[in-house]
Amino acid sequence: MALASLAPLRHRSFALAMTSSFVSSVGTWMQNVALGIYLTETTRNPIWLGLLTVAAWAPAVIGAPLGGVVADRWSRQRWIQLNNLMMTGTASALAVAAVTHHLSPRLACFLAVGEGLCGSASWAAWQSLLPDLVEKDEVLAAVSLSSAQFNLGRVIGPVFAALALTLGSVSLCFAVNALSFFFVLVIFSFVRSAPRPKPTTRVHFIAETLSGARRAWAVKGCRHPILGVAVIAVIAGPFIALVPAMAIIVLHAGKIGTTWLVTAQGVGAVTGALTLPAVAKRTSRLKVLRGSIYVLAGSLALYAVAPNLVSSVVVMVFLGGAYMGTMTGLNTSVQLHAPQAERSRILALYILSLSMFYPLGALVQADLAKSFGVRPVTLVAAGALLFVLVLVRVFSPDFWLEMGPPPVEAPILLAD
């Protein structure tokens, strides 16, 4: 099973890109954990976790469409390098602020805006580059490995963050993240992909963005996952932003509890990323996607009522795997159905959907958690997700089938 999941790594450029992204993921999760702990301990108010999430994700409203248009016209590798250079600067500024004791919740949110803008602008380039680095029948495995390296960073990053917090302060976590962005900049100088035809027309940002949007809406294999990721992001996704509140305020487990929960989610996600593509080959990509969403709803409910840290960590492993399987399945559908000439712009809309609704859900649930508690809010979210799944089954029975194999003469990716 592992051979099918790891097959894309035989391509040198994919392996290089994946390695650099993994290093960056470790740095990102070190910073995320350190900031989450800092905000929770200094404010004791979950609303700041929601505000930080909004600050990091809301800039995608501009960054994602801009990145999609640029990535369809310019070298995707160079665009990724430019944005990582900018993110090196924002993480460095965060580290300097912490060292000089000028760090505040407001400044952390302000710098998150800049980092979020660059991250969302480069994400479309990274996602649309993946199919150009591997064979067509390896796209699902490539997307899964991309999720796996990010979530492996979720496993290792909190451990390194805990060590850094023990040895020094949050500034060390921010400094390591800055170095990880610079590492990506260097490694992508050696990533190669097949040359693409260069557009000869002048760039028209709004017109090209609208053209990509019309194309995405017309292709159901793109439209459905873009809508689906919005629902998942606003209902289920906020559990990620509220992990520090669950660990510190509800479970009274402090920094260690936060680290364990974040790590457990990463373990589940990595396990899912390495096994689900092979399961999909034996069964169906759509069956794995549907199964992942139902498991997501169930495990989210169990996480909400788990009585202690140990049980929460165990449930979080399943929750992390189900969330990864859901997001990877939706992403893969867009990758396979999006026309090559418009792939970056359509993927940018997928990112935009996620980036708009995840911070919205996180902010709303964080505000509700302040009044009603993290457990009740998380439990209601699980029930809402299950209700949506029932509605889809009753009123749109073909919703899942329309995300199946693209209707073109091409090698079949998976048995469906």
C-alpha cells in the first residue's frame, strides 16, 4: 500500500519541492503553536485565537485570485520563491518583536496579515505545480503526500516548539520559521517542470479571474469541491483554531496539552495521507472521500465530549485522519477536473473558498465558545455537519458522483 502512496517521490523535482515544503511546515507549526500558547496565556480569551485565524486567512480574498492569475502566466517556481522571501521578512519581524518585548496580540495579528497574503498568493502556484511534477495517475498520491508533509510538520513542529519554549521563548520558534521560509526560496531554484506556453495577451486581472470563476462553476467536478470545502471549513475546521482553548481552558492541560493535541492531529493526518491513496486504488476515490467526511463528523462529536486529555488525544488521531482525507479528496477533484490553462485560477478559487469560510467559522465559534464553552460549540458543529450530509444525500444524490473521473480520454486515476 505504501508503494502507491510514495510513488511521486521518484521524481527529483517533486522530491525537492516536498522536502522544502516539509521544512517550512515544521517552522510554520512551531510558530502556530507558540502564537496559540502566547495568545491564550496572555489574554485567557478564545476570541484572540479567532482573530488571529481571520488575520492569517482573510488576506486570501486578495492573495488567492492574484496568485492564480500570476501562476497561470509566470513561472510558478519563481512566484513561490518571491512570496517565501516576503514571508521570511514577516517571521523575522515577529521574532524581533518578541526578543525586544514589543510583541502584543495586535502586532501578532498585524504580521499574520502579511504572512497570510503571501502564503495564499503562493499556494495556488504550489498546488497547480503538483500535476506538472508527477504522472497523471500519481496526482492523488502527490496531493496526499503534500498534505502528509504539512501534517508531519504538525507532528514534529509542536515537539520542537515545546523544546524551544523550554530553552528560551516564543522568539526562537519565530526565528526558526523565518529560516524555513528562506530554505524554500533556495531549494526551489532547483525545481524543474515542463515549459508552458507563454501568454501573449496583456494581463487583465479581473477579466481573467472572472473567466476562471465561470469555468470553475461550469465544471461540476470543480464546483462541488469548492462548495464542499466552504462547508467543511466553516463548520468543522474551527476545531483546529480552538485547540489551545480546549487544552488550556477546558482540559487544564496547559502547553503540554496543546502540544499533544496538535501532534495527535498530525499523526492522524500523516497516517491517513500514507494509507488512503492505496485504499482508494482498491476501492474508489469517492468512497474514501465520503467515508472520510462521515468519520469527520463522528470523531468531531467524540472530541467534543472526551472527558480528559488522554481520550482527547486518541480521538484527535482519528479526527486528524478524517479531516486530511476529506480535504485531500476535495482538492484532488479540482486538480483532475480543472483545465490545464486555467488550473491555477480555479485552484485559487478553491483556496479562496477555504480561506474565507475557515476564519469566519473560527471567529464565530471562538466567540460562541467564550459564552457557551468550547465543548458545546464543537458538539453542535459536529451535529451541523451530519445534518448537511443528510441534506446532500436527500436533495442532491449525484453530488459525489459528479466529482468522479473527468469525462476525457485519459488514464484512469483510480477505480471508481
